[in-house]
Amino acid sequence: MIYSPELLERPPDELGAAIGGKAVALFKLYLAGLPVARPVCLGTSAYDLFVEQNDLREKIHLELHRKDLKEMRWEEIWDSALRIQNLFLGATVPEELCHEISKLLDGQLAEKPLAVRSSAPDEDSHSRSFAGLHDSYLNVFGIDELIKKIKKVWASLWSDRAILYRQELGLEVASSKMAVVLQPFVEGDS
């Protein structure tokens, strides 16, 4: 559920479906010894656990299949996207996942502000880029704020622009997933 570069059992390239394109790239850079803040990733299995324990999959399906997406006006997609995002923001992160995140904060990421970044499996490939489409948050501190931001990153998978972009690319919108990269926040010099 949680991946870190040093504990990988397979090369990062083989983990795209589990950690997403951005995490794969960051893990490769980190493992190559480049000056990249150490990434840790909540894989898509964490997203799946959250969705399943909150019974969100059927609700997402109902919102996205009110009628064919291609026939929906932008306003209808916007309304559905907003309802889905609100479901995510109002849902509870499973206790076992909160425990795993707390252990990270007590250990590897202790006492540090964090960058909380999106990493969807179907983004940042050779044929497409989702740059700026999903949300990321900087200077996040403490477990409560971190949990809120993780939920916001997951919810950003369901923005109207993300739904429309996936539809335009011919991707199966309803089966979309999201991983989340956590890194120590590094303040840039320039």
C-alpha cells in the first residue's frame, strides 16, 4: 500500500499501475542519486481501500452514467464532478491506512513539512501528459492536515477537467485511480 524507493521489490518502471507515472519518475531520479527529495508513495491500493470502505465506486458509477458522457453538457459534468468530489471529502480514511500514514510521520517524514502530490497511473506516459490537471499541496504539516490533503488529491481525480480530459483521450473514466506521492517540502532558492 505504501512504497518507498529503497524497499522496491521490482524496478520502478514495472510499478506504473500501482504508483503512477509521477512516482515512477521520482523514484528513478532518487535511485539514480539525483538531488530529489526522498519520495514515498501511497499506491493505488490505498485509493482502492478508501473507495471500497466508503462505498464510493457505485456512487461514482451512478454519477458518470446518468447519461453518456459524450452527450452531457459541461454544466452536467461539472455538477457530477462536484458531487463526486464532495463524496471524497466527506468520507473517512480507513483506520489501517491512517495508522500506516501515522507511522510514516513518526519515522521517515517526522517533523517535516510535506509536499503531497498526485500520481495517476495513466498520466505522464510517452503518449500523454496530465501536467497540472490534478491537485498537489505544499507545506503540509501534521497528520490531520495530511489526511485532508490526501483526500483532496484523490478528489481531484474527479474534477470536471480531469473527467473531460480522460474522455477526450479515450480512457475509461469510471475506472480511474490515483496514487499520492509524499515528499519532504523543499523551499526553492529561485
